[in-house]
Amino acid sequence: MPPVTQLNVELLRRLSEIDGVPGREEHVRDLVVAEIQGLVDEIREDALGNVVALKRGTAPDGERKKIMLSAHMDEIGFIVKFVDDKGYLRLQNLGGFDTRNLFARNVTVWTKDGPLPGILSPGGRPVHIATPEDRKKVPEIKEFFVDLGRSGEDVKAKVRVGDPVTLDQAFREIGDLLCGKAMDDRASVFVQIEVLRALQNAAPTHDVYAVFSTQEEVGLRGAIVAAYSVEPDIGIGLDVTLAVDTPGVGPDEAVTKMGEGVAVKLYDSTMISTRWLVDEFVALAEDKRIPYQLEILPLGGTDGAAIQRTRGGVPTLTLSLPTRYIHTIVESIHATDTQAEIDLLVAYLTK
């Protein structure tokens, strides 16, 4: 099957580099709404900031089902929880971090008057004067601070408790990999936008509700609200998953492999995908010769779980993009897998 659309890498770059921690997704939301204007029949924003876009299907009234897709706009990050007298900021994390990946990072603090550049580092001695015990220690989030290079008085005048703090990273293409921050889950936001674009040329059979959700990283909160409102007949979560096909990990723990296709999730710690729906997607992928792989993720969850549990329950699965280095600023996806997910979704929605 030829690809239904060519990857718009420039849009993916913009989505990766834009900032939006849970509860403060407004920059991402503005970009999403601008991109989908004219691609759908309705766009609305709900009380939690979700974007809910409707693309009506071609089946007769009374026969159309509601198919809900959901990809989350938020990225892991921080908010300011304390400003000390010297102007150093202490942080509350929003989402899960491996603190070994947070040493000496450039960050941006988003104040009411605009962004301020800063440096994130843990407290303690640098390596030149550290003891052997210091060097072995893995710091906790509470030990990290942000240095804004300003006086305490100046910082307190500019920064408020609750201001978002995001990690800085430029998007890069590395061979076949597309690498940057917030691929979890802007890569799926990108897929969802490109699916809506492709549906301009091949209309969906049933009504498609494309949800760009908020606050997934702190408990699937946006998708819970959106699914309750939409009342879908079928749910499809869109997210990333581990691809630990790298040195130091055995193949039995890799979860997925880069470049081998979109992952059809069977299980994670928040949901078991509906089996008949899994079988339908697998059969379609094989019929259309779209590369796919099956996924079992020991720990983690997606918006699919929120959809599946809404009201009386919804048949649901999640499609995942294999991703290396998840929850870092160098999250990497593969062009082949991304194209496969777009193609499979379009094939399903138009069959």
C-alpha cells in the first residue's frame, strides 16, 4: 500500500519544540487548532482545555458510529513551588522523570511577562570536590533548583509559584530517526493531524472525534472528561511506547523495535486492549501490507485506558509509536513507524 501522505517533518519539529506542561497546554493547543482549521466539521474546547475535533462520516444517519481518537498535548515538566531569597527556584515535577537525565539542563521559566532562560541542576558539590559517596548518589527531584542568573529581588518580582518550567531541546533528524523533546506525545498529535489531513481525500465511514487531550502525564485527566462527553462507540488511544532495542537490554525486554512498524498494544498496566479490535487492526495491516508489531508494556498507560473505562465501557485499543529514550529530551521515533501508523489509521477509518 503506498503511503497516504508524506511526512511533514517541519510540523513535527514545531510540535516537538513548542512548550506545554500538564495544565498549561495553551501554546500547543493554538498550534493544533491552526493546523486543523478547514480539515474538520467542528472544533470545540472543553473545560479542561481538550481540543475535540469532529470529522463527519459518510454512512447514513442512524448507522454512523462514533470513533474517538486521543493523543495528548502535554509534556513532562515542572512548575515553580518555591523561590528562595537568593533567587533559586525549587520545583514540583509534572510527570515521571529519571533524575539521572536532568543534570545541567537548559530550561525556560514561563512567567506572566514572558519566558526566562535558566539552568537546572541538583544541589551539592561538583565532581572536582565531591566525595566518592557524592559521586554515587542519584539526587531526588526536591534537590534540583533553577538558576536564573538574577538577584533574589529580581526573581521574586518576575516569577510566581505555579509558573511552568520546561526543558529546552532543538529537534534533529538523525539518520532515519526524528529526535527531540516531547515526542511523548507530540509525535501522536502529529499523526492525528496528518490523519485528518488525509481524510480530506478519503472521507471516513463513521464520525471521527479527534481529541487532543490535556493532563495525560498526571493521570489521563483530559481524556477521561473528553470520552465522557463524546460517548464513543470505539476508542483508539494514540501514544508512544518503549523501544529498548539498544545495548544493555535483552530482546525479551525491548517491548518494540524501531523501524518494524506501528505497535498494536495488547497490554499495559492501565488497560488490556479489546481483543476483537486488535484482531481487526492486525488483519487490516496484513491485508494492506502495513508494517506492524504487537506490544506488551509492563508499566505505563495511555489515553486508551481513559476511553475504555468511560460510562458503561468502550471497546478500545491503543496504537503506539516505538520510541527510544522516553521521558528524556532526546526522545526518538522512526519515520517508517510513523508513516505506518498514519496509513493504518486512515485505512481503518475509511474501510
